[in-house]
Amino acid sequence: MADLIIMKMDATEKEIEKVVEKIEKMGFKAHVSKGAERTIIGIIGDTRGISDETFRILPGVSEVISILKEYKLSSRDFHPSDTIIDVNGVKIGEGYFVIMAGPCSIENKKQLYLTGKYVKEKGAKILRGAVFKPRTSPYSFLGLGPEGLKIVKEVKEELGIPVITEVLSPEEVEVVSEISDILQIGTRNMFNYRLLQRVGKINKPVLLKRNFSAKLSEFLNCAEYILKEGNNKVILCERGIRTFDSEFTRNTLDLSAIPILKKETHLPVIVDPSHGTGRRDIIIPMSKAAIAAGADGLLIEVHPKPEEALSDGFQSLTFKMFENLMEEITPFIKIMGKKM
């Protein structure tokens, strides 16, 4: 079973093209990753029954490797070095730490502008805010929809800050991607394979949230759906899972997932302690723990008046609490050797 083809350091472009041509003639897709020293070619498809010798004998080939994991493109076997994603000059990934902050739902322009202005002044690099909200109850606030996208566009231009917002269906991808700098796939849509395939066809970073009942292997396989379509700008987000204990927290923030994902994959890992706990009073300590565990960033809910928020006010930080968060986590980020 052949999955990865490692080319020699002095392999020519023609030799690389010949390998790709061979792969495609056999009915597979080829994914070429050119590093500083070597080129790695991934074979996308069911390669069971394909002998390593089929490719090992080709000119320029150094080694053929079989990957036993189902998630090939997201694995470190395929991409040993960490992926760094650039969002309008904001870097996400190894060596960098990014804060994404803002309201759970966009309620009006004033709310988003005031929040965006404040979090940017305190060190956040990306403004979050949902315009389409998947809610458990159909009677809950479901977001402003297209009107919210107009607000996002105006505020991001006025403040000069990249934005992240959620997309719910394949039909919305194009219109949301015209405005949002990062597309968020929420926990309920992690298993929405048609949506994953659709965002995999665009050239925009995608933040994929772990489903609250998903195993890590399932999480990475969903990331694979995006990567397989050609979009390698995938950011993983741990946002808490459901466990037997819901008396004190909304979810259980799975901190062990951070070092495991960092070991298994080359993709950046972001942590959402707001949804992960559902309690604003413990977001700061859980943020510190996430940083210590190796996270590449945080996704934080902030609201001017959480008590008046139309969604998730109980887990949203006040402006003062966000200021305290930034002051307390900065030393942890520096200890981990990361840049903000």
C-alpha cells in the first residue's frame, strides 16, 4: 500500500510531474507538498493493493511510505512541519499565538463596533461574531443573517481587523466568504460532509470546531474532507465535549486533545474556553491551561453587556474581564515561546 512518495533532494520538476502523471493515470489524485529540502507527493484514494514498487522504481523517487491512519493529509507523516496560516498578515500556527474575540452573535452595528474596537486595543487580532446561529431551540435568536454580513463588512473595514464568522450550509459559503476572512464550521456541522467539501474548494482559511460527541479520529477525518478538496488552510478548534457531568459546566473542555492533536497533525489548534466551559468565571484559568498544553490561540466570547446578550451571555466576558484575561495570559504565552 503506497500513500506517500518522498522525492530525492535533487529530483527535477520533470521527474515530479512523471510521478504525478502515474498517480493520476491509476485513477488517484496527487497532492504535491514542496518543502525547503524535499518534495512529498501524497496519493489520495484507496491505495490498498498498490505495491510500493510501482512508484519506487520511478526516477527521482527516494522513498515510498504507507500511512495506516485514515486521515492522511492532516497527519504529520504527510506534512512533518507545522502549518502556519496567514490571515491578512495575522499568522496562526507554530510560533504564533492569536486571540480571536467578539460577541457570540452580532446584534447590531454599535455592539459589534464597540466590542471590536475594544478587543483590538487589548490585543485581539481577529474579530469573531456570528450572523447565522444554529440553535437547539428554533425559538432562540438565530442571528441577523444577510443584514449581519453587511454589518461585519462595515465594521471590519472601519476597524481594519480580520473577521471570523460561521457558515451553516453549502449554499451560504460563497456569500459569507466574500466578507469573512475565516469561515467557521460549528460543532453541529462538523459532520456536514457536503459543507466540508464545499469550503474545501475555496481559498479561505476554515476553522473547524470539534463536535461535542466526536472522537479525535472523527474530528481529523472531517478535516480531511476539507484538505482533500485542495484547501490546506484548516484550523482545528477544541470547544468542549459532552460528558456525564453537566452540573457545573456546559461542556468538558478536553485539554488532553491539544497535545494529541499537535502530535498527530501539522494543523494549528485553537481552543474555545467560552463554549468549553459555559462559565465566564473560569475562562481565564482554562485559557492558561490551554496555553500551557500547547494551543496556538483562543476563541473568546466578549460582550459590552453580557446580561443583555441575545445568546450565550452567561459565558461571555465583560470588557473588564477581557482586559484581565489578556493581562494574565500574556506571561504564559511568552513562557511557551510564542509571539502575539
